[in-house]
Amino acid sequence: MNLPPLHHAFTDWAVATVFGVVYLGMFLGGLPRLRLDRTGVALLGAIAMMAITGMTVNQAASAIDVTTLLLLFAFMVISAQMRLGGFYAAVTLKVGAMPLSRPALLAALIAIAGVLSAVFSNDVICLAMTPVVLRLCLQRGLPPVPFLVGLACAANIGSAATLIGNPQNMLIGSVLALDFADYAVRAAAPVAGGLLVLWVWLAWGPGQSRSDALVLPTLPLAADPPFDAWQTTKGLTVVGVLMVLFLFTDAPHAVLALVGAALLLLSRRLASSDVIGLVDWSLLVLFMGLFVVNHAFESTGMAAEAVRWLASRGVVLHEPGTLMVAGVVLSNLVSNVPAVMLLLPHLQDNASGAGLQLALVTTFAGNLLLVGSIANLIVADLAGQQGVHIGWREHARIGVPVTLLSLGLVWMALR
């Protein structure tokens, strides 16, 4: 049925209003006076869009990138199995037991967090390693804040190395159909440079070597999962096979990852309910909600019109300088996953180059502010539960310079 123009205009502005409220919620982490987090805001926004536009359930489902969701779910299962098998804690404790100087210990922990995040995702690594790093700092009499902020920054930077290291990279790789091996090769230098910058700043940067007066937590901390050699070997074998298949075949990544996750769920020691219980369902719902919200807003034509208006004034989104500024600003306003969702529809030209830059910029920019990345918030929350305060000032002393320097490396590498 053809609707009158006035009805179309009212519907479009209602959609734009809901869109604005949803992204205000992304910025604030919720909505004032309501006990809604980002996931709740996205879910209610999607429902509102369906009610306003008359979108059917099937139409809403078609707006969701199922490939990204399945890939994300599969690696959440794989990471959960590795965490329950004690792998992350065992590796961290092994390094902590070595007779390393402070700079050498920082280098080792940054390298471990960076490499593991490229495969198992930054959020999972921060969840698993934060309590262990905190314990190591207590045992060695080291101020824990630089190590903990360094852990978050290293996990963010390292996760940019592959198209499975974080949710936004999975989305970029899926939507723009990027080649896994080509992306990894091109991202290697900026990521390695970013980790090196982080280490140098933490080891010798202004004020980083001083002994901060901190209220240290009281031992014992939460117990680590016991190390299970069989579960670890099984998990690493599956991940190793997946990496080879991703690098050298064109088989669907989501299907391969689901098969790998299914094989790990076939266990006599780890209950499937325990593994699936560690899946971040809230993040998956957040993705689904934002897909529907963004689809409804794009259907109004307002986004396309705004992009054309900017282009007429020389501001073209897929140009490197514009994309870098937009990626950094939006990532710290609404977080990097929503930022990527907003920018992706306008980057079909030069998909490979724009996709690489968007992935690196939005991931590195997550280190700028404490609220810029979920990984940062995970570390701060876990530390706070043990009496170690990491506020925005403590984070900014490390995050701001490291982000600016690492983004400078991205700019030089992609020119």
C-alpha cells in the first residue's frame, strides 16, 4: 500500500529519533534513569523500529549479518573451552615465574596478550589474564596499574592482527569479503609497531617507572581454573587447524569455526553447559539489535543523503584522512562495534584498503579512553573488585599517548 508523503515523513523522523536515542545509549552506556545497558538499548531500539516501520520478523532477520554472529559465537565457545582448561592462566603464570626484570616482564606479558588476542579475542584474554597479572604484581611488589592498563592496551592492539581478533574485525571481514591471509600480512607491521610503542612507553615513558602509592588488594584472589593438558592440547589443535584453513582455503570461515567449536564441546570432562555459559550472549544480542536499527535508518535515505552532502563539500568517508578521523571519533563516542556498523555501508569503494584501515583505526582508538573498549572496562572492573582503582586518569596516562603514537604508525603504514 502506498503511504501519503506526510506519513512517510513522520515515519522517517520517528526512525531517526529512535536511531539517535539508541546511539545516545551507546555513548552513555545506557539511558538516564533506566536500568538499561547498551544491549538493552539496542534490543528495545530494534523492537521500536519494527513497530514504527511495520518491518516483519523475516525482514528484521534479513538485516542481521548471520555469518558474523555465527563466527563470533563459535570463537566464544572455543575461547571458553580454553579458559576452562586453564590455558590462559597457566601461560601467564609460567612467564611470571621466570626471573625477568620489570621491562622484560612487561615485554613478555604484552607479547602474550597481543598474540593470544589475535586468535581468541581481546575481551576473553582480559577476562582470563587480569586476575593472574594482578597476582604476579603483588608477588613481585610491582604497582599493578601500569601492568593492567598495558594488558588491556596490548589485547586491543593485538586483536587487530587478524579478522577474528575482535567483533568489529569479524564484521568488517564478513561485510567487505576481505581475504584472511592478505589482511593478516598487511596488518602485521602496524600491530607489531603498536605493541612495541606500548612496551617502550610502559618501560621507559614519563612517570611509568615510579613506585605509585596504591592500596593493594588482599590475597587470596579468585582461584584460577586448574590446568588441563588434554583440553589445552585439543583446543590448540583445533585452533591451529582453523588458522591453516582460514589462511589457505576459501571454505566458509563461520562453518569451519562452528565445526571446530562442536568438536570441542564433545568432552567427557568439561560440561557443555559450563562452556556455553561463558558465551557473551549480551554482545550477540547487541549486534542483532544494532543491525536492525541501522537497517531501518538506512532505509530512510537520510544516511545516504548526509554522505552525499559531505562528499559535495570534499569530505569523502573512504578517503584515508577522513576515515581515520571518523573512526577515532566515533569509536570513542559510541564504542568501536557501533562505529564500524555506522561506517561500513559507505566503504564499498576500495573495500580492501578501507577495510584494513577501519579495522586498525577503530581497534587502536579503543585505547584512547577508558570507555573506548569493552576490554578496558573488563580490566578496570576486575581490578576494582580487588581494591585496585583504575579510573580515567590512570588509564589516560598510558592510553592517550600510546593511542596517538600507534595511530601515527597506522597512518604511515597505509600511506
